[in-house]
Amino acid sequence: MPAPIRLRELIRTIRTARTQAEEREMIQKECAAIRSSFREEDNTYRCRNVAKLLYMHMLGYPAHFGQLECLKLIASQKFTDKRIGYLGAMLLLDERQDVHLLMTNCIKNDLNHSTQYVQGLALCTLGCMGSSEMCRDLAGEVEKLLKTSNSYLRKKAALCAVHVIRKVPELMEMFLPATKNLLSEKNHGVLHTSVVLLTEMCERSPDMLTHFRKNEKLVPQLVRILKNLIMSGYSPEHDVSGISDPFLQVRILRLLRILGKSDDDSSEAMNDILAQVATNTETSKNVGNAILYETVLTIMDIKSESGLRVLAINILGRFLLNNDKNIRYVALTSLLKTVQTDHNAVQRHRSTIVDCLKDLDVSIKRRAMELSFALVNGNNIRGMMKELLYFLDSCDPEFKADCASGVFLAAEKYAPSKRWHIDTIMRVLTTAGSYVRDDSVPNLIQLITNSVEMHAYTVQRLYKALLDDISQQPLVQVASWCIGEYGDLLVSGQCEEEEPIQVTEDEVLDVLEGLLVSNLSTPVTRGYSLTAIMKLSTRFSSVNRIKKVVSIYGSSIDVELQQRAVEYNALFKKYDHMRPALLERMPIMEKTATNGPTEIVQTNGETESSDSKHMPSIAQPANQANDLLDLLGGHDVGPVIQTALPTKPASAGGELLDLLGDLSLSGGPAPSPTPSVTISQPPFLLDGLSSQPLFNDTAAGIPPMTAYNKNGLKIEFTFERSNPNPNISVITIHASNTTEADMTDFVFQAAVPKTFQLQLLSPSSNVVPALNQGNITQVIRVLNPQKQQLRMRIKLTYTYKGAPVQDLAEVNNFPPQSWQ
Amino acid sequence: MQFMLLFSRQGKLRLQKWYVPLSDKEKKKITRELVQTVLARKPKMCSFLEWRDLKIVYKRYASLYFCCAIEDQDNELITLEIIHRYVELLDKYFGSVCELDIIFNFEKAYFILDEFLLGGEAQETSKKNVLKAIEQADLLQEVSHHEACIAPSGNAFLTQHSSFLIHEPTLNSHILITRNMCS
């Protein structure tokens, strides 16, 4: 059989292939030859064949059939074989395959070989790809070699030990004795790898860290070595551009960082050397800057004195002006890490940082942007915002979303005036409107609502923006909402801040209707505009036009739109008397949560998240403290009564609707145009509204009580704690009738003091059967965040023997456990 | 360091050294994606980029990209120096190294790398010492190669393999250090 072709020849041949197919063919042919050669157990050519296989593997072809051959090569006595064998093992084998364990014995033998280069191969392979099992088996050998006087082996053993520790952390202890005099070596290779080993140990184990700090006095040793490196003259062997062994210097600085962190003594001991390195290192080349960079990182992380910290920040500042963009990048990254702790020092370099926004490199721009936002404060907001808005205009799309969010956040925190704030928002919406995050829309709406004096100006600007461009959805959504709310200000030309524009009601409606039909509008946007149009029915006089639009969309394909239109239609027809109240101007909203996930109120399908977020916070006191509320009596809509009303200016008629999606109600379309009716958001409103009492068993230990007992009507309360929220008590009322006639049209109403909130669920029925034949149950949930004594006033109305009966009572005898 | 890749401007892999255990499939995927990302970078951009949760440091030397993936706490600037040191070693060894040298002598490139780095960290900071070790190992390879060729029957068997020894197999013949091992 002819000798297998040589490696170089194979490479040459394969490179002549002109197509992928041709190459594949050659490879397959050669693989077949190699396979048969392997089968023949040819010792002579095995090395050559495996080498060829490795080449083909690098080209991307499968080579797993060579794995065992690698093992055979490793076991061979020839150095050539071993060299290729170990290389093959590192390339083809990995710890997932059981095959690799077969290597263990070979490696063990080679670790004890008479030739150091063979030992070196074994150490290298183990340190590169040794699995945990292998490491466990061979750790002892490695430890032995760590103590040898042969520096060639010692340095390799140190890094091999690092790998062993990474794979099997429990073995760290066994290497401790061997580390005793590692740092007294002269050989730089050993020094470098020893520092790496010590770093690994200190990072992994706080005990080790303390040990090295206190017992071994590592810091002085390291300081000494570093000092020698800096002070000693030119050493040709380790010199890089005039600096002596920068690799070792950097590793020492990193270890010092770990030792000095949160430790005053260590930090003090290294203060001088750090200052020395920081001031004396040559900065003309990358090498010097690499050392300075590490020094800065160390200074910032340990307990350094303020002078040193300022020095470090100034180094970073100088880096920012460096021509080398790598250095600039590194500086920005470091400044970002330190901006929180050394804010003022970083502020001094603000203008340089802002200049970096104009850099061509994407990574640098991003860093500069993040850092700029971190540096914005009340003093520099105007200037910074100008730069950032300019950046927003011209930056890549990948930045726009983050930049826009950042601008909003900064504006919110530091806006010098409301007008400026609105202008900034407008600028962002018009320039980067499509990149703005979804939750910005409700935030902006809330902001606008709160700037009462700017309403006219805002709506005018938004309207003008809409005329220009309706493609950016967030802008369109905010604009429609505002026009819906403040359309009256728009047509009456009340703007003070700028020249009021002349616009008629029809023109406004044209624009809003245009949004509804435009292809550019998303379903959400359409929802906004329909609602806005509806709101204008109470602000504009052209009600008929609005009615027409609304009725058209009653048959829209979009279910959301259809539902809204149908409900609004109903508002026009059946509930017209409620329309003005419902569509009133929104009150000032308090922010409930910043940028947090919103609680979407289920409002019979209404999921206009913007509105749900603007429910006033729970903190708003219920102003109907001891009065009973006007409620929608029973009817077909399950009465869910809120005692905590927002501070709404006297609601005409004050009839509240059930806005909480008790979707099991079959009652007629309770119109729920949420925009106008704001409801407080006690947290428990969203779960499980049902007409069944939620809990059937009383809470352990809270005794039931009789709340009312008069004229044969007895009302008992039983108690339960609501599991998710301990501030909520769940009371179930049981109404029973001892008389001989039924009590019909029974309605139970309740009111609680200001600090409480009450929720009443639907009753089981409204007839209390005579002679205790049954009772009505109804669930009350009381939120008592301040754990005050519970008091309740109740009102009962029912019809008895044809005559209406009404009674008021106070319930004060709540057992303490029910409200504590 | 987690891994180092060398690839050409056309995206062909010339060397791959992995210091973390990954399956072949994962390695291929990472290589493919990273090569694409780096090749898409414009010449004026900085040598660092964030990729997945790693920091990538890369530098182009002639037609070859040297690309390293380092961890968060590693120093990017010194990694550039490490890359440069490796190139210097290759250059000294091959004499004005070019991509072809690395293609045809890939196993040597690995040997040199393994004398410079171990487990992702530098084991020797002196250029001279790394080159000396390689030299000695090459010598050892020659000797063992030579010995193996002689040992069985001491005949012309060896002429088929060795490219340097002619027909007089004596242990005393001057052994030149050539670069054609396993050829």
C-alpha cells in the first residue's frame, strides 16, 4: 500500500479545488484512505494521518473517527506522536465524551516523564481541557510539579492548578502549601503564573483572601515586585516599548485590587506604588496605557485616598482625548463604572464625553450616550439636552429607543420649566416618535395632564404635529388623547405661549377621522382616536357628526373598535344623561408607579392601558367619609361599590358605573368609557369578582358577629383574611328574615371611614325569604392599611309587605381580630 | 480568555483555540456568528466589541484577523498586547510570517500558542524563552523521529519519511532544524 500523502501535499491539493463540491470530493477520498490506514493499525503513518485529519477538521469536516487514534498517539513513545496526539486531543476531544477519560492514565505517566517537554505537553493539555474527573485524579501530580525547582514546569503547573481549581473548587486547599514561596522566584514566567493562581484563589474564597492578606503578607511582596519592575533598568528579555514586563505588572495590579478591596490596611500599603505607577508610566504606546488602565481600575476599587481617586479620574479624562479610539472606549467604560461614586470628578470631563457622542464608532457612541445620561443634573440640563436631542436626531436606529427613554427620564427629573418639558417631549416625539417605548405614551399623557396651564399650548403643538405626520404611532396616540381632552381649548384659540392657530371643529374632526381610516394607524391608535372623537361630543357642538362616526364603527371588523363604538352608541342612546359626566375632563393624576408594569384594569374589555395607569393612587382619601354613597341600585349591573372616590368635582348625578369587568354579568351593555371616570385602584379589585362569597369558611379564630337585628331582619358578619394581602378583611354578610313575609328588593349598602376602602360584591339575591328559609349572602372586602378600628355604617332598603322600608345603622362591634 | 480564533478576510478559519468546554456544534455556531460580526466592522472602528456576554478583542494583521474572547474582568488593552506578542512569536519563528505559513504549518502555530498561553493565560512573558522552548521541542521531535526511523531495522525505510536525512542514517549526522515535520 503506498504511503499516505504528506500533510503539506494534502493542503496544497485541497487548496487547488475550485468549488466546494470539488473540495468535498477530495476530502472524502482522503478520509477514506485515512480510515483504512487506521484500520490497518499502521503505527508509522498514524501521526501523519491524524495531522491531515486535524486540517480537514479545521475546514469544517467531521473527524470524530480520529479520536481514538489521538489516544494511541499520546500513548506512543515518540515525541512527534505525542505532540500531534495531544494537539488532536485538544481539538477533537472534549469532556462530554467518555473517550477523553482514557487519556487520564497517559497524562499521568507523561506528567512524570523524564523529558520536560513531554511533561509540558501533558500539563498543557490538562490545563486546557481537563474535565473534573481528570482534574480530581491528577491534581496530586500537578501539585507535586508546582513545587519543582524547574521553572519551565513550575509555571505550567501553576496555570494547570488554576484550571483544576476552576473545575473542582474543593481542591483549592491542597495547593495552598505549594504557594508559599512562589513569589520569591526570579523567573518571570513563574511569577506571572503564580500571580494568576493567587488571583484565582483569592477571588474564589474569602477565607483564602483573608489568609493571604494577613498571614502571607502578600501585599508587601507584590508591592516590592512591582517596584522592582518599574525602577529596574532596561531588561531586554522582558521589555515591551520601554516598559518592563507589562503583562506581569497588569496581573499584579489586578491582584492588588482584590487584596485592597474593602480593606483599609492593604489599601494604604499600596497607595504609594499606585501613585508611582500612575504618574511614571509612559503613555505614548498602548502598553503603557494598558498598565494605566489597570491602575485606574484598582484605584477606584480599593479604599484609596481622595487625591489618588482624582488622579485616576484625570487619567481617564486624558484617555478621552487620546487619538486611539480603543483608549477612548476603555475610558468611557471605566467612567461609566465610576460615575455613581465619583460623580463630581467625572462631571469635569462632561464636555469631552459629550463630544464623544459624535464619534464614528458605534461602541463609543453608545458608551458616551449612557455616560451623558448619567451626568445630567439640574444645572446642566438645558445644555446637555440640546446635545442629546441633536444626537437623537442623527443617531442610528438602534440607539433611538434608549436615547428617547433616557431623554424622557432626564426631562422628568430635571425639567427647568413645564414649557421646556413639553417642548422636549414634542421634539422627541416628532423626531424619534416611532422608536419611543410603549410605556412612554401613558407617562407622557400623565405628564401633560398635570401641566394644567400648558394644556392649550400642548394640544396646539400636538395638533400641528399631526397635520405634518401621522406615521409615528406614539406621537399620534398622545396627540389624539390630548385633542380628545382639550379640543375645546384648541378651537377656541386660547393658547398663550404661542400664536394661537385658527382651527374649526370640523377640521379637528377631519384629522381624527383621518387617523381612523389611515393605513398607517395601528389598532391601538384607532382606539385612541375613536375615544377622542367621542370625548369631543361634550366639548364640541357638532354632536351629530360624531354620532355618525361612532355608529359607523359599530360594525367595524376590528373587535376592539366595534365594542367601543357600540358602547359609545349606547351612551348616546340610552345613557345620554350620563354622557357629560362620563366624558368630563380628566383630573390631575398622580403617578402610581414609575415605569413599572401597569395594572390593567379590566373594564369590560376596555384595555386602554393609558387610562388604567392614570388612576389616582390609593392614597387619595375617600371623601365620602361617613356619607353613604349614591350607588347604582342593584339592577342588572352587579353593584360594586367604591367608597373611595377620586376628588372629582361634584359629579352631576354622581352615578357611578360598574367599571370592573365582572364579565359574568349578563346585564345590558354597561357603557364603560373609562376615560372620564376615574376609579381608585385598590389592589384587590382585579381578582376574582364573583357573586359567590369568596371564602366559605371563616378565618381561624375570628368570631362572627351580629351587625344588625331589627324588625325580624338579622344581618350577621363572618370574617376571613384575604390571603394575598393581610390588610384586607373579607366579610360575608348573611341576611336572614324571621318574619312570615319575604323581604324583597333587598339592597345592602355600606360605608366606611376615610382611611378604609370598601368593596362590595354582588349579593346572592335580593330576596330574603321569610321564616329563615334562606338568606342572602354578600361579600364585603375591606382594605385597612392603617390597621385602624373598623367601623361601618349600613343602609338597608327593602320592600316588606308592599311597603318600602329603609333603615340606617352603625356597626361598631367588630371583633379586634377582624381589623388588626 | 475563553477562546481565540484566527480567520482570513474571507472568513476561513485558520486556527481555533478553545479554553472552555463547548460542543462542536456550539463552537461552529459561535465561530460563524462572530466571524460575521467582526468582518462587518469598518476599519476605523475600535478593536473592542460586546458580543453576548463576552468582550471581544480583535486585530487585523495583513490578511488575518486575530480574535479573542475575554471575560468581564480582563483588561482589553493588555489582550491587544497578548495578540501582538503571539504575532511577534510567529514572525520570529517563521521569519516574516504570512497567512500561508500558518495555513501550511498550522500545527506549528498551535505548538507556539501552547508555549505562550496555557488555559487562556500567559505562561511565559519572555519572548526569548518561548522561542527557546519551541526550538528545543522541535529538536526533540527531530531526534525522536530520527530514532524511530533507525530503530526497527536501520535500512532505507527512513528515506520515505524524512525529508532531510539522505541515505546515511547515523546518529551523529548533523540535524538541521527544518520546518517540515510530519510531512
